[in-house]
Amino acid sequence: MSAAVPPRVLYVTDLAYEAKGRRYCDEDILFSSRLRRDFTVATCHQADAARLMGEFDGVVVRNSGPVIRYRKQYDDFRDRALAEGVRVYNPLTGRGDMAGKQYLVELSAAGLPVIPTVDRAQDLGRLPDADEYVVKPKDGADSIGMRFVPRDRLAGLGGPGGPGGGLGDVLVQPRIPFSYEVSFYFVDHDFQYALHAPDPDRRWELVPYEARAVDLDFARKFIDWNTLDHGIQRVDACRAPDGELLLVELEDLNPFLSLELLDETTRDAFIARTVVSLRALLS
């Protein structure tokens, strides 16, 4: 493409989505306006992305909301983008939340520092004892469909199940009395900043977190595992009672960035690094 003509980017978001504790629209208005300094940007709803993307050099998927709300449109977008070789940011090869939460089962079974997770009735006994257990949909987000089950009702989750004794489309985890949650934000494989919620009951009341070397070693395990060459990823973790960090989720589809909470220097550096990453993908 000519250096004189800015690359054309289709910015996918849902400006009307109401997320608990966050304003998606404010973040995307800020982020897309900053990208316009380097790209020609048009904004669209996720339901229109598949129809419009052919007119652009690439697609940036941002705060488009939980896929479970528009499953058919997302599957159509994903299938067509892969078939037509459309450049999507983040690339559609992510192994984290982009592909559903099955990865939590796999990482847990592999012994990585993840909240213990199972999806088969015969594996429920492998979970550590807890007063309550968390049952969540594999394709859920924003706590949609999540529920808490007391220990004495855990066996009742078995039921007929799915193939191989599966629990259908849900995962089960112990409800851990963690000290706090913390999120690490990366562009490509480069750490950018960290935020944490000191109060476990107020997930989105975040403040800056000074990440230690051991914290970043933890987060990079999952960034490296995901093997995305380009893109924005958020590693969400909780501090367990023994002091260990455990993975809550690896958000690699449309992670909310909490840009409004960053100081100007950190925010500018993050956006500048994203521009470099997006240019590399589109070149």
C-alpha cells in the first residue's frame, strides 16, 4: 500500500453496550480517535462487520461485547474473514477466550498456575474442597450465565452430561477466597501496564499495580503459550490465599483496557505501541 495513503481500518465495537462498572463507548471513542492519526478509521457494530470488512485493509475488534450475545453474526464474520484472508486485529488464531474457555481445563490439567477447572462429571472429585463452586459457560463473558453452587450440590452437576461424561457447555471451578484480582496488559509480547482491584467485590474499581519480575514471569507464561504475533492481550489473575497468582482468564478477543485510569504517559505509550503492532500486521 502507498505510504501516502493511510491504511483503512474497520473498527468493530458496540457503543451502546452497557457493561457493569465500565463504559465501553468512552474507551472506544478515545482509542479510535487516536488511531485516526495514523489510519483511516470507520466504526461499525459487530453485526455489520462481515458485510463491510471487504472494503478495508484490516479489521480491529475492540469492545464489541460478549460473543454469546451475537453468536451467529460472529461465527459468520470469523468464517468469512478466515476464508478471505482478512487481516484481523487480534488475529483469529488466539487460543484464549477467543476460542472459548476450554483452554482453562487444558491448562489446569497441564499443571499450570490456573484456578483448578474441570468440564467432566468424573473429574469433579479432582477439584479442591470449597464451600462453593463456580459454574460458568464455556463461551461466557462479563459473568453472563455464571452461578455459584454449594459443595453439597456439586455431585448433582453430573447428570446425563455430554460425550465422555462432559458437563455440556459449562466449566466448574472452586470459589477461591482470593485477596485481589490483577490484570496485566500486553501488546504483542511486550508488557505495557498492570491494574488491580484491591477489593474482591469491586472487580472494576481498579488502581495501578507495580508488577514485580515474578508477576511478569507468571503473565508471560500465558502470553507465550498463546503464540499470537500481533494483538492486545489481558492476563487476568487472582492472588490466592497462599500468595500464588492463579490465572482467571486470558482475554485475547476484545479485552477492555481501562484506558481512562492510566496516566497520560502510560496511555500514550500503549497507543503508540498498538499503532506499531497494527501497522506490522497490515503491512
